[in-house]
Amino acid sequence: MSVFTQPDTGYCNWKKALTSSGFANHAGERCSKHKTAETALTNLLQTDHDIGLALNRQSLTERQADYDRIKTILDICILLARQGLPFRGHGETEN
């Protein structure tokens, strides 16, 4: 026998199951396991938790950081070239 057909614990018809003392009472309060599982499923199905989007956002952030580093290095190279300075060590002059 299933829960729906047991006369002392289940529901004999859907009318009783859909009343406030039926499934709503069975599901419980806000902190019940049913509500917690339902909330977890809703959060999982939201698009902002998509792994592809998260990786894409991370990739864009890393790409911007790499661009900033390369820009800084090129700015330093241009400055040293304009000043006629070596990257490191001594210059090649006699002094």
C-alpha cells in the first residue's frame, strides 16, 4: 500500500491532499527539508550560477589584468628608449 491509499495516514482523494492540512502541512515550515531542497534547486537553476558564465567572467578579469601588465611593461620600454637608458646594468659609454 502507498501513503495515498492508507486510510489512517494517507489521502483517499486529491481534494484532501490539496487543502491547507494536506501537502502544505506536509511540506512544513520555512526551515523544513522540503523547503530547503526546493530553495537549493531554485538557486541551482538560476542562470547567474552557470559554470560557463562564471568561467567566462574569470577569463575576462584575467585578460584585463594581463593587458594592464603588458601595457605597463611597454610603457617602461618606451620610456627607457626615449631616455636612451639600458634595461639594466651599465650603459655602453666610456664613463
